[in-house]
Amino acid sequence: PPVGAQVRRRGEQPVWIRSPVANGPVLRCAGPWRTTGGWWSREGRFAFDHFDVLTQDGTICRLRFDHVARRWQIDAVYD
């Protein structure tokens, strides 16, 4: 399941992350890739911005911002 994260941004780009999975400044960032759907249903709608980031601690992960819930999460960790 996704892990919650605290994120600082510069514009739309994440520049710093704190979470149980990745911590520290973002050294590289790709994205955002936007995904939306379920707009016809109040309960089923979703809107995400996904980013692939490399943090200073060496973690490469898929970070997402949930526009509906207004929160940041880490969806995946790459190895």
C-alpha cells in the first residue's frame, strides 16, 4: 500500500521528502504524469500527479500527489 510522505515543492516539482521510505533533498525528478478518472462518480473519482524521484539517501521511488485527498504518498520503490 502507498506510504504517506511530507513533501516540499518548488512550483510543481518536489524538492525534499520525508517518509518511512525515502528522506532528504530530491536530486533528480521526472514528471509529473497526470492520471484522472472516475469523474462521473463522487466516490470513484481520482486525480494523481506521479513523479519518479531520486533522493539524497539513494532511494529511487514513485511519488504521487492525490489531488482529491490533498496528500503526498510513495507508491513504489525501484531497486
